[in-house]
Amino acid sequence: MFNKTKPALITGGCGFVGRNMTRRLLREGYSLWIVDDLSIGLHPDDWLPGKEDRRPVTEGIVEYDDGKVVFVHADARDFFSSRVDLGDVKEPPFGDVFH
């Protein structure tokens, strides 16, 4: 089934469906990476539970809740082709990917 031992990746995680998926996965105990270019979504600062504990990493990268959620403001194609500077966070091996 799903792998909660590794972070899950959600592309488009800031749109309507992605926000609801993010909230559900967090309730189920996942750690998450969200990649979204915000072309139609809302920045996690506007809706994410635990947003009070936020740490900007580098331009376009924010960690929330001591790294439980990492938001990458980028196009998924750039993320997958390693054209996004992640600063001092390292991309983990993902357990599940939701698009």
C-alpha cells in the first residue's frame, strides 16, 4: 500500500485537490514535500497547518514544522530535472508520489 516511512511527494500540492490531499496525509502521519509553481494554487503560508513554525531555506524553498513539510516553489519539470536550488535541504528518496 502506501509507504509512511519515507516522505511523500505531492506535485501541484497547493491547488484545491492538493491542499486537501496534503491535510489528509499529514493527519495520517506522513512527512511531505510539496512542489508547486503556484500558477493556480495558494502558498502554504495561507493554509498549511503548522505554518507558524516555518523556516525559509533559500529562495522558493520553505520548511514547516521542523522539516515535516518542505515546500518547493517551482515547476515540477524543473524539480525532476534538478534545476531547482534546494539550499541546505537534501531531496530524500520518496516513498509515494501524488500528482
